[in-house]
Amino acid sequence: MTDAAPTPAAAPLPFGVAELLAAVAGSRSVLDLGCGSGRLTVALARDGADVTGFDTSGARLEDARERAAEAGVRLTLVEADMDDPLPFPDAAFDGVTSRLALMIAADPVATLRELGRVLVPGGRLATALWAALPENPWFDAPRAAVRAVLGEERASFARAFGTLGDPEDAARAHVAAGLEAVEARLVRERVPRADAAEHWRSLATENGHFRRVDEALTETDRHAVVSEVAARLAPFAEGDGLAIPRALVLVTAVRP
Ligand SMILES: C[S@@+](CC[C@H](N)C(=O)[O-])C[C@H]1O[C@@H](n2cnc3c(N)ncnc32)[C@H](O)[C@@H]1O
């Protein structure tokens, strides 16, 4: 008998993470682009890969470090910019992942080319991007409500949302970067909410863009925004509450 501390239980996987894990399963070393606070990165390490995450945000990398420590896994975390040549040698990784980050790149094809360079021949790449806005009323409706009530300036955030959000466009970018066996598909789910007020509260808690909008609201403005969100989400009523669609584009590819 040993007294080894039990491994902490994993939290439910964020949207798209299960699909990304499956796409690179068995890769011994994985690079995670725009790893942020490490939600995918830690899940990859829990799956047994030797994982390197990179991001431009030192604060997010610090969050990822804490998440890894809590999960009892080791990560290599690097501050780097996907718009620059990546600070990794050729063929350094068996797998590459990117969740909700590639659409921010100044030139996604150039970034994908760099990702291909750091993959071994035959190495797998898996990219998840938010699908186009009409597939994502969970985000589009509240931002449109902010625009309608508070004006364009307050709604001018997350402009990259939906870029490469059509599976054909996303696949084309991967092919243009020299990757092969490119397949792209939509992954859909519905977010259950009691009502629009609950949806707004959860966005204002979990999403930095909406948190900043919410923090600046008067009670009157908040009420107006939530009423507008409710009107825009009315088509998604289900039972006593809402079931709000959201969707990702998942692309898988292989380095020739
Ligand atoms: C929406 S978050 C996704 C984070 C993480 N992949 C996840 O699934 O939770 C986008 C991330 O891309 C990072 N990012 C933005 N521009 C970047 C760049 N030029 N190079 C690398 N990372 C970047 C941001 O700091 C942020 O952590």
C-alpha cells in the first residue's frame, strides 16, 4: 500500500475538447497554440502527452500553470506569438492543437504553415474555431443586444469571432498551408439556460468581453440589455427554459 495523493478529478471538458483530444490521441508530444488558461492543454497532459502550450498573455500562462499544478500534470509553457516564426525547431512535435485561437492570427495560413513546420511528417493537427455567427446565437444574440441598446462602440469586441467559421473556408486555409488529409466539420451543441437573465449572468461571469460590458452597466441599462437578449433568444425556447445553439468548426489534418 502507498500513501500517494489521489489524482484530482477532472472537471467536465469544455466544448470541443473531447473532439480535439480524440484527433491527436496517441501523440507523444503535442503543441497547443494560444493555450490561454490551459483548459485543453491540461486535458492533453492528463491523456498522457508531453505538452507544450504557448500564448502571448503572461497572465493566461500563469493561470495555465496553476491549473496544471491543481491537476497534478506537467506542462511546458512558453510566451510566444503565433504571428511570428514559432520558437520551436522543425519536426519537434507529433501533434498540434489549437482551440478558439487560430481565427485571431493576422495571417492564419502563415501560422498554419509554421504549425506544419514544427510537426513531424505524418504528425496530426487539430483546430477548433467558432463557427459563423448564425450558428452561434449564444454569442451573437447578446452582442447584437449590446449593439442595439448601447451602440456600436460597446459591441465592438471579439471581431475575429466567426472568421474561418465556415468548414470549407477553414479547410481551404489548412490545404493552402500545405497540410494533407484535411477534413472539416461542424460540431454542435445546445446550452441549457433557465432564461435570458441567466444567460447574461453566465456570460458576464465567464467571458471577459461581456464582463467588461456588464461592469459598466447601470441597473436600467442592464435591464434593457437583458430584455433585448430575451427577445433575440425567443426562437430557442424549449420547455420552461432555453436551449441555445452553439457550434464549432473542427478541422483535422496531417503534415505530409
Ligand atoms: C479564446 S482564447 C482560447 C484559449 C484556449 N485555447 C482555450 O481553449 O481555452 C484565445 C487565446 O489566444 C491567445 N492569443 C491571442 N493572440 C495571440 C497570438 N498572436 N499568439 C498567441 N496567442 C494569442 C489569447 O491570449 C487567448 O489566450
